[in-house]
Amino acid sequence: MIKKLATLLICLAPLSGFCQQNLKLWYKQPAKVWTEALPVGNGRLGAMIFGRVGQELIQLNEATLWTGGPVRTNVNPQAYANLLLAREALLKNEDYAQANEYAKKMQGYYSESYLPLGDLTLTQKLKDTVPTAYYRDLDIKNAIATTRYTIDGVEYTRQIISSAPDQVIAIHLTASKAGKLNFAIGVKNQLRYQNVVISNNQVAMTGKAPSHIQPNYIDSKDPIQWADSAGCRGMRYELQVKAVNKDGVVSADTSGITVKNATDVTIFLSAATSFNGFDKCPDSEGKDEHKLATEYLNKAVKCSWSTLLAHHYADYHQYFNRVSFGLAEPADNRNALLPTDERLFNYSEGAKDPDFETLYFQFSRYLLISCSRPGGPPANLQGIWNKEIRPPWSSNYTTNINVQMNYWPAEVANLSEMQLPLIDFIKHAAVTGEVTATQFYHTRGWAVHHNSDIWALSNPVGDIGHGDPMWANWTMGSPWLSQHLWWHYQFTKDKTYLQETAYPLMKGAAHFCMDFLVPYKGYLVTAPSLSPENSFIDDKGKQGVVSVATTMDMAIIWDLFTNVIDASEQLGTDKAFRDSVIAYRKQLYPLHIGKKGNLQEWYKDWEDTDPHHRHVSHLFTVFPGHEISPIETPELAAAAKKTLELRGDAGTGWSLAWKINFWARLLDGNHAYKMIHYLLKLTGSSHTNYSNGGGSYANLFDAHPPFQIDGNFGALSGMSEMLLQSQSGEISLLPAIPDAWAEGKISGLKARGNFEIAMNWKNKQITTASILSVTGGLCKLRTVAPVKITGLQARSVKTANGYVTSFNTQKGVLYKITGSKI
């Protein structure tokens, strides 16, 4: 009841002018290419829907369908010896080129690849394939895709959902006139498969994944490997399709299912793989994929379409409806009436369309709900949507930013449960990572490198010396992933989770960092050290990649050590270890301001090979870290701002999204908003400048290019940071509100401490706000002017940067906030 009050408080404001009602992506024509198709997903089963008339194409995915099997151990027995040689080259000789060669000799094997489940085609027998009326949409409020068209006086409708409670994809087809549905269903795959008939209305596609596929960026004569001498690599999969009709005739053979003279048909798609965990052989120890797919299907087909929808809506709405966001609309916003692709084009050309911005915000929440659910694997580089047998960057888990960016908005956007798959993955990575830490570095704890996969690969990739250390040898995966363990506690205040899950894993990452650090010129430094995917020009004018104590390394370790110290204090335990971490943190190589007034990226004040590189890794300390802030460290914040100015605003999709977060943390809402415009730039048309990266495709997928879903999630995070920040132990309302968002309202955002926030604002000033204390505890609120807390004698204390109001909260109580200028 109290939680509903929090939402009601903000919804009671007048709705006209800025309450978003129509949360749909819609189009007047079918998709021609994959990046115009529309995604549905239940965390495990995904589909890309093209909305074609004569021959519909629905591209399918199952989240656990990957190449490979459990990671091998002892893949590079010479790694540690080469680590010692690399350190000698760096610390004694400052020979960066030689260190680079030794780093190559520390590499293991490449990650495995995420695979497509197949394509479902629906070929319809029609007198004409040119409709007199056509419409398709994705309703993100209800997670349902619809295609509708009229041919020869008959209106045909397809509705598609991917249901989490019933674990099927369901397609409901209807015709406005009796007996007019005549179509054939076919399934195929780029993988090896065979089709079998189960009954007169049901078929199955069965197959096995390759044992390994080389990454798409590797030039290989034989990139797809089917055989494996170890016998433990190669996952089985099965897709089942069943048509349930109310009238007409249905038949099946090995080519698929045929439906004749029907009016109302529901197609059920069920799938499963033999994946049985990151440490189990998918063949000899795999699950029974046939049994699983059959059980899912047999349960679902007992439900009518209306019952399936009821289950689906109830499940989806419990997550999606938590957050409502609206901005004041121009009086004549004609763009709001346009199809999404036209609307995106106009926005790219400078049209003001606040409702489109809130649609994008909610679309990104929709994507996270759709591709990451408790109990399943985390969202990969493409969420769960991939059509390629050799997908870009293997569609894996890239841990030098991308998988983390996927989950930046999970807590603040009130989707905490969707981060649980990442936490499960971290548990698995800690197991394999302990082996990597021992064998590659002779350290305690656990280590993770640049790339991982469903098997929780943790070694440096590169195929034993073929990868560029610029990315292959980056070592800071475990401390960065640990940040998400701590965030989940900060937002939920679940001490049992902190004690039993988060703290032991964070402590293990800290052990690795403590042992990996080496003394150098009075400080503790990392060696070898990298700034992901970037390079420098050293004192001698030579290009280098491997050095010591890059700013990103030191920032990530500082963040981990700080979080471990705080976690230990929260638990009131492990004081001796806490004191040791405090001592190590004091010795870390500090942040430096370079000669240009920028934050130094490297150990020395070197020039970048590419001054406008898409990675701005050294600003980790601004976001997602919190060591630098305009309020607490203004000089360093100014250096961070200078870094962004020198780097420039251009970038690939996810890079643009990261910059939204940077500018929000630097409290520059107008520049953050400028980056939103860069990101929401139509990609795929002639006016796009690919040399500066991408923006958004017609279906609003982020364009790296190609598609990477992290840009969608990074943008959602950045937009949330513009509205609410809580990283410093205080809740700041509208910390980076841009002029373009001068009037609006939002409810349901979460702040650290497990507080749920609702607020209305006008002229960039709060008019009403509320805080729901979900678990109780101290709340600190930073505002520009004194405030009053209804029912409490809370005192606002003036600081150099506004007022801080502290008050103790009780569990489950809603606190209303008033003030002249909050």
C-alpha cells in the first residue's frame, strides 16, 4: 500500500502536457533488415520480428546456446615466468615494447560465442502481397508486438509475446473473416540441425552447437570447429513448434506445419539446450533439452491466448510499472504522431521531442527486463538477440566496460532483480578466476580479464600470443565486477546477501589486487598495466600499450578497496583485514593532473596515439566510480572536465552513453543532454558519419556500430544520473537537469539506502517530492535550499554547495518533502 502511495503522489499532478501515454515503437512498413526488426524476450527466449506480409521472418535465440564447454585449466604454464620478465622490463628498464612482447606470452584461449537458435518463417497464401493498410508496433508497456494489415478486404493480425511465466514464445494469428488464414510454418538454422515431426500439428528442430568458433575479428581458414577430442564441448539444442487452431485444418511434415482455412491460430514456440552450468559438460553432463522443451510446451498449450496474456502482463507489469517518467511537451509536438523511424530521423535533425526521450528511457528498461531475468545468464553484448553464427566480438561478456554498462541502470531504474544474473555470473567467474589467479599470477583471490562467456572464462585471451595486449591482457575484471556486488547491497541494504555473497567475493578480488600490486618509486602500482584498447606515445616518441599504474587500474583498485572497507564496517567484522586494505589504499599511486589541465591517463604525462579515442577509461573515477566529484574534489573534477573536452563529444554508441554519465556526474546537465542527442542519431542513412561511430538504429537499438546493447543501458543510466544521484552517501534530486527538461515528473527511481523517489518539477525546481524508505535508516538529502520533511523536525545544514538535510527514517514510511526551492 505504501509503495503505491509513492507512485500515486507523483501521478496526482495534472497529466496534460507531459504525461507519456503511448509507449510504443511503431512503423508503417515491414523491417527490411535486422536493425529494423522489433525485439521481444523473456530473459531466456528472444525473437526479432520483421513484420513481413507474404513471408514473415522471426529470428530466434535461446540465452544459453553457446559454443564450447567448461574452461580448460593450465592453458599457459609459461604465463607467470613471462609476468616476471614483463615486470623487469617495465620497472627496471622502462622498456615498454619488450614488456608488450612478454605480455603476449601470458595469453590463453579466446572466449566462446553466443549463437542463434534459428529462423521461423511464416509463409502466407494471399491473392496480393501489397496491403491496403499496414501497421506494426512494439508496445513496451505490455511487452507485446503486433503486425496488422489488410488485403482483399481481410484484416490479418499477428500478436507476439515472449512469456516468462509460461516460458514460451506465443504467436496469435487472426483474420477478420472466417477461414482466411492459410499459411505454412518453417524452421531452419545456420547450425547443423534436423527437423522431426512430433504430431500432426507439432514439429521440432534438433541440433548441436560447434565445439568452438573463432571470433569474427580473427582471419581464419577454418573458423567453425565441430569436433572436440576432449568430448566435453558442443551443446545440444531443441526448438519445438506447435500450432493450436480453433477451426480449419492443420498438418505437419519435416518441412514444417501447414494451416488451411483457419480464423484463429496460436503458435507456441518452446526451446531448451543441454546447458547444465558453467562447470558441467554440455554433452555427457548436460540437461535433457527434449524433456525441458516438451514440458514447457505441454504446460503452455493448456492456456488460451487470453490466459497467456494475463500471465504475461501480470509478470511484466510488476517490473515495468515501477517507474513513470514524463516531460513537458511542446504545444504542437507533431513528431509524437509520427512512426518511430521518422521520429528518430527528425530528432536527429534537431526536432524537439521530449516524449521521444522518455520513450527511449522506458525502451531501455523494457530491454533489460526482456534479456536478463533471475536464474538465467546475464545479458551479453547483444542482450539475447543475435542472428550471426560468428557474431561481432563473439557476442560475449566484455568486462572492460560493456557487461558492466549493461547493469549500470539496474538498481537506479528499479530493476534490481535483473542484476541477479550478473551476480550469479560473478560467482562462477570467481571459481575459474581463482585458477587463473593461481596459475597466471601466483596470487590469492580471483582474476578476470577482457573477455568472458557463459563458461565464465577468466584467463587473458589471445590464443597464446596472437592477441594484442592492448585488450587481451587487461587484468582488472574482478575488481570492476565487484563494484556491482557492492551496488546491489547499497540499493537493497540486504545484509544477509552482503555477508554470504558480496563480501566474500569482494574480499577475494581484493586479495588478488593486493598480491598483484608491486612497489615502485614509493607507491604500489600495477605492472603490467593497460588502459583498455588505447595506446600512448612515450618519452622517446614510440607508441606503447603496456606500462605501469594506468589511471584506470589505480581507480578501479581504489574503488574496490574503499567498498571492501565500507562493507567490513557495515558487517562489523574482519577488522584486521580491513586495516590491511586501508594501509594498501594509502600506498596506491595517486591521480595526477597533466600539463594540459586534464586527468592523466598514464603513469607519465604521455600523449595519446588517438586523442579522440572512444574509451575514456581513466574517467572511471568519475563514473561508475565516485572518487572524483565537483563537490568533494573540485580540482580533479575540473581536470576530468578538461579530459572530456580534449577527447571530444564524438564516439561509438556505447562511448556516447558513457559520456552522458560523465557529464551528469560533473553536474553539467546541458552537456549530458547534448550527448543524448548524439546517441539518438539515426544510423544507417546517408547523413550518418560512421567515422565518428554510431547512434541509434531505426528500431532504437544502439549502434556501436554494429549493434551493442550496452549503449541502450548506458544511456538509461546516464538519464537516471541526470535526475538522481546517491553515490556520495547523499541523495541529490535533479543534480544535472538540463534546460530542455525544465518541467517534468518521475516516480520510482531508487537511491542508495533503499529509498524510492518521486518528484515533480517546474523551471528546473522541485515542486513536490517524496521519499519512500523501503528498509529504514538514515537519509541525507542534498538540495539547493532548505527543505521541510512532513512530520519531522529535520534541520537543513548549509554547506558550500547547498543544504544537507539528515533524518532517520522508518521502514515502509513515505516522507513528503516541501521547500521554497528544493
